[in-house]
Amino acid sequence: MKKIIFNIALACVLSMGISSFAHAEEITAATTAASDDYFDDDYSDESSFTPHNDIFRVWNKPWHEINDFALLKVAKPLHEGYSNITTQEIRSGFSAFRENLKTPKRMVNALLQGEIGQFFVELGRFIVNTTTSLGFADVASVNNKQLVPYHPENLHFGYTLATWGFGEGSYFVYPLFGPSSVREAIGTTVDFFTNAFDYLVPWYVFIPAETFLAFNETDKMYVPYEAITSNAIDPYIALRNAYMENLYSTRPIVSKPKK
């Protein structure tokens, strides 16, 4: 059943992605004639990023409000209570365990990006961490002198699409996942299918386990979220522009073929 839901979600996001790319010229024209309403925040300085590329605003704004409530009114208080009855060491152990489970996904994306060195770094780290601590500690990083620079933050399918030359697309708010773009939303959906944990255990074990592991790291979401939105005139615009500017600044440089 979960696979069917994910397939439906993927189809919806892909269709929206196609729509956004098909309207690229309309977006560019709208960018030139855009009103100042989209620039009423601290992220309105000129840059190569187009902050008002927001063709899904009718969808995005309601989901932003729902996500805001879920994060600050539900998840944050629960996580603060959880933090009071657990230690930082316990929470860090669960975070390390979750990151170790993501290794197959990162290995797949390393290959798709042509990053062979990253692939073997991930493989080595997985072997060391799993055999020494079952993944509950990042033993591989202790006194580790790496021959190859390690960039796990880039090993997801959204970044893979970027290395293949796909643009960010319009801003897109993923329900309960938060800010995204068309490209990153497609990447997030595809990454669901490369979660090895999902294939090793039944769905009724995977869903609560993954929910708990994600909840364990909720502070990594609401702390930066509040830093961006707490003093903003329009939290939606502040979050959108901050996310898209960061996405633009960290995208890979794809060289164009010589004519």
C-alpha cells in the first residue's frame, strides 16, 4: 500500500515538474515584470536566484501554514519533552544509526553522479560503523584521515538531477516535509525507493521506526526554521527565499559542452 501511495505522489510531482519547465518562458517574463510584493523581506537583495519563481503559491501557502503548525505547535513541544527524558548521547546515537541506514541511498547517488571515490568512502564507512557499533556511533570519523573529500550532503537524488543539468524549478512546499523545489521534490520521492531499511523490514515496522528516527532529529528542523521566520514580516516569503537562495548557491557547476 505504501508503494502505491509513493507512486501516486511521484506521478503528481513529476507532472508538476513538467508543468513548471513547460512554463519556463512565462516565469522569466513574470520575473521581469514582478511586483514588489515578493520582495518584502530580508532576502530581497539582487542575486542570480529568482525569488518570485513561485507558480505553485496557491498550493504552497496553505501547506506552509499546516507545516508551521505541525512543526512548532506539535513536533517542537513533543521533542522538547523527549529531550528532557533522554541524553544528548542517546539522541546522537539514534541520529548516527539513521544516517548509517541511508548509506545505500548515498552509494547509489554517488554512482549516478560519477563520484566513484564517494562510493567507496560510503562503503568503507558503512562497514566500519556497522561492524563496530551497529551504526549507533560514527566510528569511521574518529581520527580519520580521508584521501577523498567526503560530501554526504550532496549524495541525494535532487543533487544528482542537478549534476545532470536539471534546474531547480519552481519553489514547492512538500506536505509535512517542508520547503523544496520541483527538482528536490522529485529527488525526495525517488530517494524513498532507495531506502534499504524499507526493503529489509515489513512496512508496519518501517513506518513507526522511521517516524521515530525522524522525530529524534526534529530540533534540526525547528531551530533553523525559527531563526529564519521568527522576525520575518512574512514567514512564508522569508523561508521560501532563504531556501531557494541556499539551493542555488550550493548547486553543482555543470560545464556546458563546447560547440
